[in-house]
Amino acid sequence: MNIDAALRWVYDTELAVAMRENALLFPWVESIHVVALSLVLGSIAVLDLRLIGVAWRNRPLPELLRDVLRVTWVAFAIAVITGALLFASNAVAYAHNTCFQWKLGLLALIGVNTGVFHSFVEPRLTRAAARDALPVLARVSGALSIVLWISVTAFGRWIGFTITAVD
């Protein structure tokens, strides 16, 4: 089975048909997706602004990480689930949409940045006092994260203006 056939199978599932044909389902799922993404972006921004030294400098980073990442991961899970439902509604078109492809690529880069941060940067930061200057890699990771998440949001928004229906 090639990728387009698999995408067409997703497009033809009962759930995808319901997402397309129910006048209320798509807008509600999309609204939940936007709210979840807003929570992800907002909670990550709190952490990133701390990492780059712009805000919350008097708050210990381990404490901030603990408090913020709970919200981030729950909101991210909701965003992934609702995003998958939105994708299913028009899987073939989304998969071939340049803005959607950029969004996925940027999400992959966010995954790499997050992995590098939690594997190599965070362990060194747990010992740092609240007023200690953060290492350059922590600041770069925070700045990169903000840029990537804003870009994901922008490309996600542009999908709605560039997508076409498939039948």
C-alpha cells in the first residue's frame, strides 16, 4: 500500500467522514486544538523566557520546570489528539499541503531541541541557584524553542488558507 492509498483509507474512515460532514464537530475539535496549542505555547514561553534570562529570573529553574511541564504535556497530548482528528478529515490534502509539511518538520525540530535540552542541558541546571547565569546552550535552546513554536503556530494557521478539499 502506497502512502496515498493509506491516506485515502484514513480519509474514508467513519471518524473522518463525521469530522467532515457534521456541522459542529470540526469547529469544536479545531477550537479545542487551538486552546490546547495556546496552553502549550504559553507554558513553554514561560520556561523559554526563563531560560533566556528575560523573566522569572528569581525562580529556581527546577521548580519552574516541574510546575510548567505538567501543563505543557497535558495540553500537548490534547493538541496531538485533536490534530490527528483534524488531519483525518482531509488526510490526503493535508499530507500534500506545504504549510502542513513545514508544521510537521518544525515539530520534529522541536522534538530534537526538547530532547537535547532534557538530555544534556537540564541535568546541569538542576544544581544551579536561582540567580546563577544559565549556560549558553540553555539560552540557545530557549530562544530556538520560542522561534520554533511561533513558527509552528503560524504554519498551522496558514494551513486553513491553503488547504483544498479532496473527493
